[in-house]
Amino acid sequence: MPHVANSKTPLKRARVKKSLRVERQELHQKKLDAIASTIDMNKLADQETLPVDTFGRVDISPDHPDYAYWAKDED
């Protein structure tokens, strides 16, 4: 007897795809966590913290010494 698709089939497939996507995200996060755990924060030089705006862009004034670096576009 041939397989007859029912209304539940697409839902099951969507759940599988979501599950695979979540697994990829979790694997990616584990890789990032492993990299982060190798960084010794005490060995990093103390640097000025730059504020960011609500969109995540560096909020820096034109008279800041590093303004040209932070203002350039990354293309």
C-alpha cells in the first residue's frame, strides 16, 4: 500500500529540522566555550572599554584617538 501523507507529516519533519538546527547551535556554542576557556583573562592587557549604542555599534566621539579605526566600514 502506498504511503499517504497526512497532516501530521510536515509537523514531524519540521520538528526534526528544528532539532538538527538546535543541535548545530549547541555544538557551535560548545566550540566557542572551549575556545573561551583557553583564554587567560589575567594575561590580557587592560584597555579602555568603549560604550555601545542600542544597535551594538561603538558609541564613540570623533575626537577619540581611535575614532578612524572604529568608524570605518567592514566590507
